[in-house]
Amino acid sequence: MRLSQMLFATLREDPAEAEIPSHKLLVRAGYIRRIGSGIYAYLPLMWRVLQKVSRIVREEMNATGAEECLLTQLQPSELWKESGRWDTYTQAEGIMFALQDRQGRELGLGPTHEEVITLIARDMIRSYRQLPLNLYQIQTKFRDEIRPRFGLMRGREFIMKDAYSFDADEAGMKVSYQKMHDAYHRIMQRTGLAFRAVDADSGAIGGSGSQEFMVLAEAGEDEVLYTDDGKYAANVEKAISLPADAEPSPFKRYEKLDTPNTPTIETLAAFLKCSPTQILKNVLYQVTYDNGMNVLVIVSIRGDQEVNEVKLQNELVKLGSQYGGKAVIGLTVPDEVAQKEWAAKPLPLGYIAPDLSDDYIKSTKNLAAKFLRLVDKTAIDLKHFVTGSNESGYHVVGANWGKQFELPKVVLDVRKARPGDRAVHDSNQILQSARGIEIGHIFQLGTKYSTAMGATYTTEQGEEAPLVMGCYGIGVSRLAQAAVEQSYDKDGIIWPVAIAPFHAIVVIPNVTDTEQVQVAEQLYTDLNAAGVETLLDDRDERAGVKFKDADLIGIPYRIVTGRSLKQGKVEVVTRRDHASQEMAIDEVVSTLRRWVGNP
């Protein structure tokens, strides 16, 4: 391709809406253009990158035996109501674009395709002889992000590969899951990105277990906790750890103390000259279920720990049946406005005890009459602890479970693991932290969707059984931008060779110099013929402009037909480190073929 004939324009200034380096660079280098909030057009250079990523993904999927298909982007709401996710996706998470057709039928623009693929399996899979089966697609997805940002990282329209496996039993599903796990490792390795596979929360998709594939980058939205021995890595939402040991309490006698202006753990610990590990804090939440029922929750946890709200929400989903709910559509720390709707009297905020009276709750429709009381595992062994007194300005000290306070019946792990904690698998290993960009996520779904939607098969024994499923997603457009976020410098993008839009760019410093033009044209032709994808910068621009643009767009190798032509050589510059060397013209093609992996 000749640059003079391409839709190509670069910017010298960062776009106003861009916040992170990769977003700035992709816009400046002419790869993408913003059409609307969270909506971007992929321009020719970007489309070449996306095609290369898609090809790698497609080759690795095909190598596992998966079959490619293309599913509908418009999805009837009835399917999502069958699975129980319509309210979750349109109300709780609110990420599905929902609409009505002219007959008033509800539809959604597909953010994911579990329901559609399960319907197809229900209609077409009859016998164990058809299993295992794995279908995948590469398609545009739509998600109504609350705050679209970071370009392709969190857009409202994006390209994704999603695959779905169907097996006869859990053992078969785990074989399919492992195949996808291995394929994802190969995809990441082939794209040339530094990554880490981590344990993850399954979120609204559900299932018994999942892993995320994180591209390591400082601008990553996710925090990854890992150990140096390589035996543990998890998203902070899922991570577990051993907390620091609690210090012995100095308070041996139970009493109520005047503790003015101590509504926080920090102020209380300083006032009482005690460790936060000796304090029991009680955090108030309001949960809303999909049936409209609201429940007020008190979570008791050790003072030096924080509540992991993802873990808490997962636990509240499990407890939802006692309130007639199946999904959580809201989880908040109630503010003053929310409190006025349900509080019968002013709350002693900052001084709440685990036994806060149910009398604080008004008798209101769709509001549980009693607090749901939960206790984190870090708090159950506390002795002679400090906690609130249910009276503003006062705390109690020397308290114990089974004496002053009844231990809540529901004991769970909802603490947030953090860097510096000891690892569960080896207490000598300390959790480290890194930032990551989630590129892929694989799930062991089990029978969640097949049971809900009646997708069954006939076993070898002639019995009917639900299909056992897995699902596997990888963000194609997200991976492309993550590659930039992981690899750039002050001059621009540094593409890995495998997914660069072109392997090399031949630059003619002076288009009026006949020899420069002839050598450049011949190299351009020969390199492309040899499988080295080459761009020719034949624009009538100053050499400095061309060199800056070549650096900005990040082509791995730059070949310059300049002064060294008199010695039968050209300058070859490696984009990653700006290393420059003069190379004989007749050696360029064979050398570049070797460098880009086409021997």
C-alpha cells in the first residue's frame, strides 16, 4: 500500500477526550476516529490490525476443533427472561441496549450470546453422539456503558470472539475448558503481549469457575494480586488471602466509653490507642432484588479490613431466595436520602453495633422488616473487641461474641484481599500487585443456562440430561488497544510484529530524487512479494515529517532510501529501540523476512 493513496492523517496534539496513552496514540496516528460517546470507526490501519488479531484467534479456535458461526445481534427478550438475566442486564447492570419493534416486542442488542446459543443447542442437539460441540463467532457486541472511556477499552460497540462448548458431563466440560485455556495462552503468546491468567469472578454470566487473561499495563482498570512463586494469581474481586494476625486486645472488661468525634476506624483507634485489628466495624448496605424487595444488611468485619462488594453481592444472590429474589439489581451504602425513605429514626452512623435494633426500620412495602446480619470470617475469633454502642459518640470495649453480642448465623468471606497479605497456599508467599487490562474471560458454566432454558440431550442409557456448558470470550478490539497501552514511547506506538498493520515501511526522503524513488519502489515490490507486508511512504513531504509519522504509527521496521545509496546501502531502523544500521540493498529482503518470521 502507498501512503499517498491511503486515508491517512496524523495529529500533533492529543485529542481532548482521550485519557490514557493508547487512546491518545490511536487517534493521533489515524487508527480510529470518534463518532459518538463510546463509538469509534476503525480506519484502514486499525482494520488491518483487527484482521490480524482475528486471524490468530480464528486459527487457534479452529485448531481446537471449534466451528465458526455467526449469531444474531438482535435478541428477543423472551430468551433472556427464560435464563433470568433480562432484569439483571437491563436494570441491575443496565448494560444491554433494549428496544421495541413496531409490534411492541422487546429486543436487546447482544452484549453476549449465552441465551441464543442455548436456544440453538436446545433445538438441534438431541443425542450424546453429537457431543462434545464447540461453536464460536467473531462479531460486534453492544454494551450501554455508564461512562464510556479509554477509546476501545470501554466502548459501547466493540469486536469480540465468543465461544460456547457443550458436553455430556462436567468431566467433558472441563476438558473443553482446558482446551480453551490452552488456546488462549497460545493466542496471547502469538500476539506478543505480556499477560497473566488469573482467577476471576464470574459476575452476571455465572458458573462455577472462571479465569481472566490480563494484559499487564499501568493503565489497566483491574488490579491483579499474585505471588512470586507463580502458583497464585487472581483479580482483586476474586482474590483470597490470609489477613494479618489480630493483636491481643488491651480491654479485658466490658464497658461503654465516651468516644467523641470518632466515627472512623482511624479516629477511634487513635483515640483509644488500640490496633484497628481489635475493632469490629459494622457496615450498612441496602440491597435491591429483582422482585423489588429491599433488604438492609449489616456486615460485621474486622476494623483493618474492607468489604469486597463483588464477593458480598455474590453472597446476597445466594441468600435472595428467602426474600423471593433471584438477582441483585442494586447494592449501595444508603445515603441520607435513602435513609429517610426507610429509617424510623436517625441512625447512629459511625457508632453502629452488630445488634442495631430492627426498630430503626419503618414498616414499608417492599422492605424487609429485619436487618440481614452477616459476619466476615476475620471477625468471628475476635475477643474483647471494640465496637459501636448504637449511640452517637460512644463505643463499647471488651465485648465478646456469645456474651454481649450474638454471633450472626451467616458467616462468610467478604473481605478484600490486598497487596502485602499472606498467600493461602503458602503463608511465606506475599501477595504482589499489578495492573491489568482484561482481554479474555473463560467460564465453566455447567448447567446454569441449559437447565433454565430446557436444553437437554439423550444419554447413552436413554435418559434425558441437561447439556453441560462453557463459554469463552476474548476482546479483539480491546486486545489491539491493550497492545498499544503495553508498548509505546514518547514518539508513538510500538506494535508487536505479529499484529502490526504492516511489517515494514519504506520511506523516500526526497521524492524528486530518481534513484531514491527507484530503489524504494523495487524494495517495496520485492518485500511484499516475499511476504513482508510493506507500506511505501511516497508522499511529497519533508523527510522529518515522514520519520515522525513512521514512529507515531509504530511500524516495526523502517527502511530509508537516503544518502547511503551511494554505497549500495539503505538505512534500516528498528522501531522498538530506534536501533539503526546500514544494510546492503540486496540483503534487505532476506533479512526482513527472517525478522518478521517468514524464513
